[in-house]
Amino acid sequence: MKKTIYTVLIAVFTTVYVSAQEIKWVTLEQAIELQKKEPKKIMMDVYTSWCGPCKMLDKNTFHNEDVVKYVNEHYYAVKFNAEGNEEVNYKGEVFSNPNYNPALANRRNSAHELSRYFQVQAYPTIVFMDETGELIAPITGYQQPQGLELYLKMFKTDAHKNIKTQEDFNTYYNAFKAEFKS
């Protein structure tokens, strides 16, 4: 009996701990609605089901305790399948994937119209939007926690608005002190 109680308690605490370490993902439409009540920027993970680096980003970076805490506090987080079949209403326009092939659901498929709109050319891409849902920038490629931290903080503080050249970015990059643990 004691063994069962301990097992149940461990399971409950483990579940609470694990769920506390997850990013609160919403749809793009939900994020835009949430912005009306509490303005925050949007971080959108644009992925595909077949993409290895996308899976690494999800496992290694989006489950990092520091990333989870920072994103949940300062951003609305959106996961978007760049080759999926969902219809998305964004800025009064409906985006879909008219060439989607269900037989290719877990392999390369047609790119979603919203992916093209946000200039996504490779996977994974993290699309950042401002507090009104306007595109700031797409950041392409796998990001480790400290690499993502640079962009999360740069866009959160609007430091990107002062970066006009590669030299400006290099100066920002060299002065940046990462705080997230790997």
C-alpha cells in the first residue's frame, strides 16, 4: 500500500514538474486575440513533421527551463506546421495549402501559403512578430538555448530597431551576455 502511495505521489510531482517546463503553445489566431488583451510579441516555430533539426529544436531548446520561462513570460508562442493542411486567418486573409497531399503527411509536402508569406525558406524557422502581429523577422535554422536567447531578448527589447547593418549586429552580438543554461 505504501509503495502504491509513493508511486502515485512521484507520478503527480513528476507530471507537475514536467508540465511546468513546457511552453504554452497557441494557434496564430489565438495569439493575435491574446495580443488585444495583453500586448506581447509572438514567437512562431515553423516546422515540418519530417525535419530532424525541427525535432532537435523542440527537444533541446523548447524544453530548456530558461527558454520555457522566458518565452512564457514575454511572448505568445505558436507552433505552425509549414507543410500542414490547416486554414489560418491572418490579417483578414485566409491562408491554406491548396497543394497539400494527405498521402505525404509525414514526408515532404507542399509549402503552406502562410510559410511563403513569412518568407520561410528552410526548416526550422522561428518567425518573430511584434505586439500587433506584424512580421519582425524570420530566423532560420536550429538554435541552441543561448542562440535563441539572443533573438528573444533582442526582439523583446526592440534592440533590433537600432541594428541597420551587419556591423551593428556584430556589435550587438559581441556585447551580448547569454544567461540561459544549455
